Amino acid sequence: MYNDRPIPRIDPRRPYVIGPSGLKRIVLGESVGSREPLLAGHAHSQQKPQRSAGPFAKRSLVVIHTDRGALDEAARETLAAAAIMASADTEVLVVLFGAQAEALGDAAALAGADRVLCVEDPGYAPERKLALLAQLWKQEAPQQVCFPDRGADADLGRRFACRQRLAMASDVIEVVAGHEVRRLAPGGRFAVRDIPPVLLLARKVADARLPFRGAGVAMPDLKLPVAQERIRDLGSRSCPASQLALEEADLIVSAGNGVQDTAGLRQLAETMGAAVGASRVAVDDGRFTRDKQVGATGKTVQASAYLAFGISGAVQHLQGIKECRHVIAVNLDASAPIVKRADLTLVEDCQALIAALNKLLAAERSARPVTENTR
Amino acid sequence: MSTPMLKVAVLVAPAIHPVSGRPCTHPADSAALALGLKLAGSSERLTVLYAGAAADEALAGYLAQGASCVTVLPTAEDADIAPLLAAQIADAELVLCGTRAGGGQGSALLPYQLAEELEAPLLPDALSVAIKGGSVEIEQFLPKGQRRSLAAALPVVVTVHERATPALPYSHARKEAGKVRRLMPVAAKAAEWRYEPGGRRARPLVAASRASGHERMLGAIAADDGKTTGLVVKQGDPVEKAQVLLDYLRDHQLVDF
Ligand SMILES: Cc1cc2nc3c(=O)[nH]c(=O)nc-3n(C[C@H](O)[C@H](O)[C@H](O)COP(=O)(O)OP(=O)(O)OC[C@H]3O[C@@H](n4cnc5c(N)ncnc54)[C@H](O)[C@@H]3O)c2cc1C
Ligand SMILES: Nc1ncnc2c1ncn2[C@@H]1O[C@H](COP(=O)(O)O)[C@@H](O)[C@H]1O
């Protein structure tokens, strides 16, 4: 049959956006986007809508100890939970210990905060922090105070609830907004109660990817009020990495099949104060003991920085480093799967790079006055 | 070593075994007991206390681990026991708890409540406890291999981390010799928790999205949540790349040298 319909013509320069993998995406019927490859960079990092424009009658308070001034995943989830629970006339006010407003940028707003109060963090100072929270509790009269249930926040949250004699729920893993909270009690049961004023939220309580953002009004940075501490902080130290279980280490130097120079790697770990990990191939080869294996059948690690030398990044290995914040890869192959996961990739021979790093660190050490090393 | 006549109270609670569901000892409470035995020196100055509805057999593990007598304050299950326990241990100078119980609520809250009731400072997550004159010094467990030393004047409440001290080995002879002493039952206010069978996954809070289907599709294919590949450095010799690596670590404050 002869088709008399006009031939559908495809515009070869239809608008497109660049996806996260760097590929061009053409969406039919879409008129936004770019025709110019050079302008296409971030066509889709468009502003998210604001959750609520106010005016705010009520308040919900979130208290977070930042991780070196940044929000980690637990903090983001707690903020997201508070923002999702908040009604349109409820403002999410976040107190960030150890953060600075200018360094933080709009990270808190993107995580859902409407008002941000950055406070210095002098280390262990429960009484002074409690004094600040008591002051905020009175001034702002929040409906709810949320803490992530981990580390310093877990400690402060429990102290706050007991000091103010407020009902609280810890390890909350499920919130039915406006109704009840749920936690896992020993024996595999759920414990349920109606929402108390103080909430300590466990990981995965909320999905941190929000379709909205908070107003993110920054308040001037604050110093803690003066209060008599009953506990003296005598300072902290970090354990030598060699004595530390891999799961506990903060910095890990990990070796894969590409590393032949294990002595150099061990020396590097020693000078950096890092723990040593390995991929399964390196362990099977007998270069490392089984307890060093990272991955699905090895250990799951939570380091802030994970240095992967000569590791291809098989899924089984990547499973073990899911929780690592910064991954740095050294590999000869710029298309190895680890490169997708890594925040920084150096395309280089491991042996050469390890040697260079060792030399660099040794040179810095000898150039420095000796007094600095005796901390 | 330790000051003479230091009165120590150790709080223990039976845990629910995660597999068998039977009552057993909890590693953190066992560690607290082992520390208490060491610091008190003699058993007269050590009180091992439990409040609740558990049977004597559930506490036998602690007898086997060195407690010569466990004092039980019988209350209803799930009662608000903090004020009752606080009244019992009001004269103790050092109160040792586990960081978290393996039974009941297991919310790591009781030591904080006790500290507030007793108006004593609370030293959390101790790996070691030392008595120096009238004060207590602990080494606190922090994640990522950090340790912190904290000190406070007696009386104090200390929560003991399960890695602090290995418990005394289980001894059947000690278990037979030890006794469980029951006090008069007391009534207490019930806690506000209800129980539901577990076994399902918890549902996370997810923000309701007002976006249209088309917008969500766009978000899924081009949104910023999909992690983009980081920086890839190909140029330069090994020394330059080593410098890039060090600079990255320092810029993100991941190392302190
Ligand atoms: C059921 C199952 C469970 C598993 N569990 C684990 C696990 O828990 N942990 C784990 O790690 N693996 C596990 N594996 C194995 C996993 O699939 C991979 O085989 C393994 O992780 C690969 O290790 P690799 O990256 O060190 O070695 P390879 O895959 O051989 O990769 C070596 C990499 O080093 C690079 N390279 C080579 N020479 C150099 C050089 N001189 N300089 C720089 N780079 C160089 C190469 O380009 C390559 O990318 C499991 C597999 C299975 C089937
Ligand atoms: N019923 C109880 N009787 C005595 N001590 C308890 C009881 N419940 C908890 N504890 C102590 O308090 C610690 C923390 O308990 P929890 O707050 O329930 O997690 C435990 O490790 C015990 O030392």
C-alpha cells in the first residue's frame, strides 16, 4: 500500500539533556534542554520547589553533630524525616554543632532545613549543650525535637529527654506521621507508641532524597552558653590503625590484584596511620590474611576514606565499601568499574604511585620540625 | 589500687538470645559485672541489682560469672523502673550499667534516667574505669578507632561497653553457690509502649511528590541523585599524581598530617 501520510521527520538537533553517565538523553515532546553541547552541562539541576513558604506557626527542632562540618547520611535522613513530618505551618529549625554557615553553603536547605543555626563544638560538653537546648526549647517551643540516634547525638538526645523530663523514643525506624512511632525491641518485636516530643531516629527512617527544599535561612553562628561541666574531657586519641578492626577504621589502604609491592603498601599504611584491606583475589593469592578481605564475603567497612590500589571494583567488592564516604582509586585501566564509584581516580601504575607517595611523605616528615610529631 | 570502701552497684538484666529466644547474659552487663568485681574488691561492697519480672534462672548466668548474690526488685514487666532502682542504689558511689540491655526495651536510656535521678554525672561507653582519689576516670569508646578520656568526681554512673573486660568464665560451682535475693514487690507506673509482632521490614518515610509522571521520569534519568563519576586524573608522572592524592585527602580533612 502506498502511504500518503507525511514522512515523520526527526529534527537532528532536538533538545537534549546530559544524563549522569554523560550520555545524551532525548525526551520526546520535551522542549526544554539544550541544542548546544557546550551549554548542556547541568540543564537539569533546576531548583527544587520550597517545601512551605510559611508563615510558620509551629516549629520542629533537629539537633545534629556534623561530621567535620558536613552532613552525613544519618544527619540527612533525620532532617528529611523532620521535614516530611512537618505540616505546612511548621518550620524545621536545625542546630548544627561544629558547622560553619559559609562552609556549609545551602547543603542544609537542600536537606530540608528552613532555619539553620550553626554552633561551635568544643568537644565533650554535655552541660553547655544542654543549656543551649533548654534555651531553644523555651524560646522556640518546638513540637518535636529530633536527633539522629548515633554517636554524640544519641548521647545528647538521651540527656536532653531526661533533663527536661520529656517522653522519648529511641532507635525509631518507622514513623507514621501524626500518629505513632515504631522501634525494634529485643526479641524481634516492634514496640509502638504515639509520637513523643523527643525522637531519636535510626538509620533508614526516611528517604533522604526530597522532592523539595527548605528555606534555609541562616542564623548568625553561635557560641555555647556558659554552664558548669561536671565531666572533664581529658582529650582523645586514635588507636594505632594496626590494632584496629577493619570495620572500625577511618582510613583504609586497600590492595587488589594490581599490587605486587605489598611491603611498600604496608609501609604506606603505617605512615598514613591507615588500616590495610584487600580484595578477594589478593587474599586468595596469599598476599594478605583472610581477615583483611573487604567485600560481600569479607568485611563491610565504614571508612571516611578508602584508597583502592589496583582493585577493579567487582560488585562483590563494592558491596563492602558502600558506606565509605570518599573512595580514591588507583588503576591502570580508566574504564574499570571502580572508577564509577570513586570520587578521585588516578590512572597510574600502583607500584610507581605507592613508591612516590612513600617518598613524598618521608620527605615531608623529615622537613618538619620534630616537635610536631610528638602529639 | 582502688580506694578502700568504695561502694559499687552493678545493674544487670537478662537478654533475649537472638536465635533461641531464651534468656541469657548480655555481654555489656557481664563486662560491667566483671569491672564491678574488680573495683569493689570484696563482695560486701558490691550490689548486683535487677528490677523486673524475670525468673531466677534467667539471672543464673550472672551468678556463674561471679556475682555472689543478685538482688531482685520484683516489678511488673515493662514498668518504669528508673525511680525504683535509683532509690535502691542511692548510697552507691559508683553505678555500673551496660551501655544497652538485650531485653526489655534495650533503648540505652535507663543509665541516663538514673544519672538524672541520682544527680550524678554519667560517663558513657567506658572501655576501662580507674578510680583516682575521689574521682573516676574512664576511657570512652568512640567509633572509628577513637578513644576519649573523661573524668568526673564520685558518685558517678558509668555505662560499660561490651568490649571493656572479658566476663569471668562461666562457672557452674559459682552458679550453685550464688543466690538470688528477692525484695518486696513494688508497683510502678507502666511504660507507654505496646508490642506488635515483628518480621516485616520497616517502611521509611518518603516525601509525597507532587511532580507529574513525566517530571519524575526526567528526575530518574537525569536527576542529580545518581552519583556522577568523580575526577579522573590521567596526566602527569607518579609524583604529581601522588601529590593530587594527598591534596585531595587534605582538602577533605581526611588525614591530619
Ligand atoms: C560469591 C562471590 C563472592 C565474592 N566476594 C568477594 C569479596 O568479598 N571481596 C572481593 O574483593 N571480591 C569478592 N569476589 C571476587 C570479585 O568478583 C572479584 O573477582 C575480585 O574482587 C577482583 O579482585 P581485584 O579487583 O583485586 O582483581 P582484578 O579483577 O584482577 O583487578 C585488578 C585490577 O587492577 C588493575 N591493575 C593491574 N595491574 C595494575 C598495576 N600495576 N597498577 C595499577 N592497576 C593495576 C587492573 O586494571 C584491574 O582493574 C567474590 C566473587 C564471588 C563469585
Ligand atoms: N530491668 C533492669 N534491671 C536492672 N538493670 C537494668 C534493667 N534494664 C536495664 N538495666 C541496666 O541498664 C542498662 C541499659 O539498659 P536499657 O536502657 O534498657 O538499654 C543495661 O545494660 C543494664 O545494666
